[in-house]
Amino acid sequence: MSSPKAQLEKLPRSMQVILLLGAIALAAFPLVPLTGADFYLQMLSQMMILAIFAMSLDLLQGVTGLVSLGHAAYFGLAGYALAFLTPADTPISLWWSLPVSALGAGLAALIIGFFVVRTHGIYFIMVTMAFAQMVFFLFFDNKALGGSDGLYVNFRPDASLFGWTGIDLENKTTFYYFTLLLLVLVYAFLRRLLFSPFGRVLAGIRVNEHRMRAVGYGTFGYKLAAFTLAGALAGVAGFLWAAQTGYVNPELMGFHMSAHAIMMVILGGMGNFAGAIVGAFAFEYVMHFFKDLTKHWQLLMGTFIVLIVVFAPRGLLGLVAQFSRKRGAP
Amino acid sequence: MDFANFLIQLLNSLQYGLLLFMLAAGLTLIFGIMGVVNLAHGSFYMLGAYLSWFLVSQLDSLALAIVLGTVIAVVFGWLLEWLLFRHFYHRDHLDQVLLTFGLIYIFEEVRSILWGDDVHSVQVPEMLNWSIPLTDNLSYPVYRLVMSGVCIALALGLYLLISKTRLGMKIRAGAFNREMTESLGINIRLIHGVVFALGVALAAIAGMIASPVSSVYPGMGSSVLIMCFVVVVIGGIGSVRGALVAALLVGLVDTFGKVLVPQIAGMAVYMLMAAVLLYKPEGLFKQ
């Protein structure tokens, strides 16, 4: 049993430039007059939200070496939290609904993590999946929790602060920038975390958990902390998703959502968070592309996934790095 | 709950548990011997059910359909192992998860192209289409009893194959130490092919014999897959005996959960799993 390999923890200069250019392009996008701009704004917001989700999973999958096949549960739980917190007739304040939703997702991750973190390898994969399915059925079976139809989020959260109403999330462009801001913040936070002592311990657990234990680290606590943090960050993404679409249903916590997140992280290249962002954008783009192309998109998507796993297991950033290394060599 | 009702629920839970065992046995063998996480295992169940529906509509006989369907499933499993899975035994579990997730998409679409997206039902064979009366208004369908019987027979066959035959000895040796087995001159690749084909066939047979009871519908694989995972986790990876005990346990909890506490019936099985994990993180029958 080999543990998943992370790569490119320290991003080469060329890649940093690419990321910066990408961020600038995202920031400049709403300024470009475009037909159907609303549609693209929404699509890009959605991609950014999924990028946050994918990064949160990367903390487990790429950094700590824990492959969670149930990460969507925390994404969905925070979305449901917003749906429950929002009253039928007025919006709720962003400033406490976002932390409460994210903490709620984190709390769920803490409880479930207590059970799953003690398992390893194949068990971890299956147990995370099974617990996510438990959460799925909790909402799917109970009419009081929305049942199979889900719930509406009647209003986007209200971002006014002490009477100042400069941010109006009902505005698509404002919401877009708010999502972009959170994407950058979460990325910066996770990059900082990656090179902190805590992040080094997590990376050590990925490389050799037994040795970390022998050196004297209580790996259970570290893994549980990572699982909880990843759940809370997935909650941030789920909160944004529910706010944007105005609607939550059990599918948000489903098996496919979790598997897609894994695919995004792999597709970009794992263990450095930049790959998760690239992967989320690329995966969503490919998915939209196939869906527009044919109604048999599942065949194309499945083949695409199989080909990526067979030929590019280190993801797009891995390919770029390989290419630049070849070119750089004499 | 009076006795007749209780008996019916007990028989139902037995039948469900045995069906789960058929699926979980293949899954746990493939895990245990080749170390592969196979998310697409549920798809074999679905393909079995669709094969049964299609073959019954052509041949007009369920028994014949099951025999022919089993042959197709074995060939299919063999080919799949040879073309794809064989190259993934030494890869990360992560790669295996993604490969088999991609396969789910492919199998679903192939099914949709071949047989459409409609829900179908399969007729219970005339000979078995009657019920045993238990009380004045309660009775138990014979077909379900036959189903359980077939599952028990196959479970027994599997047990004999693994613990009493030469092939079974090689399979166990391969699970225990691959390199050593290979150096003793045993063709381990052949063993892997046999085990994989066996797993696919068991899942497909489960789908085929279940098709007259449950309807045949798209996506029927994924719900059963997750149940199988729970069974394998409770039983312990690689342990066929564990899979049997866990499957029967899950059958009991699920069936009686639906009757006694319908509000949390969907969750009951997962709570059982959580309890087992607290007590034994590696399953009841860890090898």
C-alpha cells in the first residue's frame, strides 16, 4: 500500500506567475463587456466555489495523505445550515451565518472524524464514504429536513455592517468578487498553513505516519484537526454554493460530488492547493463542454477520467512541471 | 409484531443479507487478494439485472437467462481484468478509486445506449410464482425462498472452493504472500483473473436473481455498492466469513430498522458500522 504522492509543494516561479495572471484575469473579467456576461459570471463564481471546495479536500488528500470519499457531506451540511438559518421573509446577516455554517460543518467533521481518522488506507476511503452516505440519507429520508427535494434559500445573506451597505450580495458582480476574495484568502491561508509547523506534521504523516509517531507526535490529534479544518473550509464553499444557487438538495452531499472533488484535486495536481484550483476550473470546463456536446456525456467523462488516471496521474501542474524541466535541461 | 409478521421480516432480512453477501464476497476477495478498491462493483450488479431482463425477453426463461448471463459476466470480468485492472494492482488506492469511478460513468452510459433509461420488471417464473400461506391474510412468496436457497448454495460452493480445493489453496496463498506464491511456480496472474471474474460473476448473479423482486432501473448499482462497502468494513477486508456475518447483520438491522424505527431507517446501518468501528477499527474478522 503506497501513500498518495504530493508534488511541487514549493511552486516554481513560472507557476506563480501563471497563478497571478489567472487571478488578475478573474478580477478583470466582470469589466469586459460580453454578451451573456451574467451566465459566464455565474459559471465562474461556481467554479471558484468548487475551487475552494477542492482546496479543502487537498488538505486531506494531497497534504496529509487521507483520501476522503465523503467530503461533500460537509459541503452540503453548510449549505443546509444557510437554508435553515435564512428566515422566510428577510435575509440573514452574512457576518454570523457564514461562521456558524462553516463551524457547523467543522463540528460534523470533528464528530465523524473521531470515528474515521482511526482507520487507514482502503478503510478510510470506504468509511468516509459510508458516513457521508449516512448524512445523505438523514436529509433524504426526513421531510422535516427537506427530503429528496431539498430546500430553498430565499435570500442571499445580507452583508451590511453597522448600517453600512456597501456590499450587496444579491448583485451578481459583487457576489463574484466576494467569492474571488474568499478564494484568495483560503488559498493564502492554506499555503501559509502548509509551511507552518502544523502543516509540516501533516506532510510528515503522509510520508510516514509510523515514523511521526515514533518521533513523538500524536498523529490521531493532528489528523483529526486536519479533518475538522478541511470540513469547515468545505463548509465555506458549501455556504457560498447555497447562497449563489438559492437552493440545496441531498445531491450536494452525494457520492458523485465527493468523487468529483477528488477528481479535481488529481486533475490539477495535489498537495499544493494551486493544483486544486486549476483542477476545479479544468474539470468543470470539461464537464460543461461534454454536456453541451452530446447527451451521452457520461461516456466521454468516464473515458476522460480513465485516461487521466492512466496517463497523467500527477495532474496538469505535474505535466507543466515535467515539460518545463525537459525544456530547461540542456 | 405478531409471530407471522416477525417471521416474514426475518425471512426478508435473511434474503437481503444473503444477496448483499453475494456482492460483498466478490468485493472483499478482490480487495483482499489484489488490493484493489472497486467502486464499479455495483455496476456489475446493475449489468446483471439488465442482462437478466434482456435475456428473459429473448429466451423467455429466467433459468436459461441466468446460465447464459453468468457466462457473459465471467467473460466480461476476465476481459476487464486483463485489459485494465491488472495494471492497477500496484497503483495508489486513489488512482484505483478514480479509475473505477470513471468506469461507473462508462458502464452507466453503455447501459443507457444499449437498453435505454426505462425502468423494467422481470416476470417471476411460472413454476415459482406462488406463496406459502402463513396466516389467513399473510403469506410468503416462494421465489424469495428460492432466492435465499440459491444464495446459500453459492455461499457454500464458495466456501468449498476456497478452503477445500487446490485452486482455493492457491488463491489463499496469493492473498497471503504474492511474491512467495509466484516463486513457487504458481501463475498468480491466472489466479487474479479467476478471482476477478468470480467476483464479477457473483455480483452479476445477484443482480440476475434479484431482478424479478426488485425492478430493473438505472443507478441501481450505486445504492447497493455503498451497502456492500459497509458490509466489507464491518466484516473486515479480505474475509469472506466476515462478509457473510456482516451481510446478515446488515440485513437484519436494515429490515427491522425500517419496521421499528422508520424515521432513521436509512441511517441505522451506518450507526451499526460506527459502533463496530469504535469497538474494532479493522472489522470483526480482520485477517
